[in-house]
Amino acid sequence: MALIDPVLIKSRLGPLAGRFDLDALDECDSTSSELMRRSERGVPAGTVIVADRQSAGRGRRGRSWLSEAESGLTFSLLWRFSGPLSRLSGLSLAVGVALTRALENLGAVGVCLKWPNDVLLHHGGEYAKLAGVLVELSTDRRGTQAIIGIGLNLQAPSADLSLPAGGLSQALHALPDRHQVLAEILTTLAEVLETFAVDGFAAIKTDWQRRHAWQGQSVRIIAEQGESQAGLCLGVDDDGALLLETPGGVERIFSGDVSLRRA
């Protein structure tokens, strides 16, 4: 499979082409790690690194992310915000909304979200992971920097994974080429990130809750140490914290080292 062509991507971005600076790699350790190294050398906001293969791709809670050149799209985007880190609460959830909107714009059906940062595919009565988001934040004299890593399965992975995984091809009649998919995601990301920069996650919260697979359902929060807590998922607040109704009242759950399961 040929590498992503940055020139072709630019042509499909239209008036937004000037917002992005793309580089396509055959292989790297991690697109986010590579972009972090380049950010230290002063690359501009809007820089995108896309790679066919990652030798050390990573997801939330230190998990690895499998990248297969023939069946996935893996990239990282550098974005900068003015103001302190505290203003960026809920950013990873906002990115999830942008990703689902983009896939729907391409014609995908059955795409939904799982708190805090997974994109799922509801297909054949089952849920499977379609994409993951990892946002890494840092600050410097220019403000706050976000490196937004996204791994999207175009085809269902062939590897035997511990969690069910699906592919975008299962949600579409015909799978677009990777250039069209990436251009649509970047376009929608720019729109959502601009809204987020001005109004925060509060402006996107309703859309996120509408897409949440387990909104209003009984769920279980599982901590990394194995402790669990059951309750009713009421949605999220303006900071992106999960609102869990329990016998003792409504609790705010922050992503940290917990995972969400249906009860």
C-alpha cells in the first residue's frame, strides 16, 4: 500500500489546507512520540504525522495500539491553545465527537462513543472498538500544547485481541480511500477544536451525550486495582467527568485509571 500523499491530502482539505502541515512515514515508534520530539524543535500548530506502522504505538493507561498498514489509519495532530491546562477539561471527549461526526459525514452508521475516549461500532447487535483517542498535554511560553493521537481501524484487525474490535468497512457500503478519510477527520477536528477553544466542552456536551452508547444505562466503573462501583450513567458534566447515580447520590468520575463497562 502506498504511503499517504500529503499533497493529495492538502488538495482535499480545500480552504483548510493552510492550517495543516502533514508528513507521512512508513514506520515510526509512535506518531505521538515523533510529533512530541518535533514539537520540541518548534514545529507549528497543525502539524500532522501519519504512519503506516508503529513499533510502539500506545493508548490510554499505557496500553499498546496495533497498527497494520493495510487496515488502519494512525496519526497525531499538534494543536495549541491559549490559557492554562484547566481550560482543557473534556478535550479528549471533544475529539471523540469530532471523530464520530467525520465518520458519519463519510456515511458510516452505528458509530458511537464510550466514555472517556473510545469510538465504538454498533454492528450486528454487538459493540466493537473502532478507534481510540489519546491526548497528551503540556505547557510552555506559547500556551498549552495538545498532541492528539488517533488510531482508526479501517478493516477489522486480524490479530486475536482481548477486546472486540471492528473496522470502518463494516459501517459503510464502500470504504473511501485513506486520503478521503483523513481529510474529513482533519476538517471536522479543526471545526470542533475551534469551538472548544472558545466555549470549552460545555458547548459540545449535548452532542457527546447523544452519541454515548451507554447513556442512561446501568454501568460499572472498574478501577485499575480491580475495585468496582455500579450505578446509572447520567451523562457527563461540563468538564467531561462521568456522572454516576449511586444509592449514595450522584458521583463525578474522572477518567484517571478507571474503565467503564455495562453492568
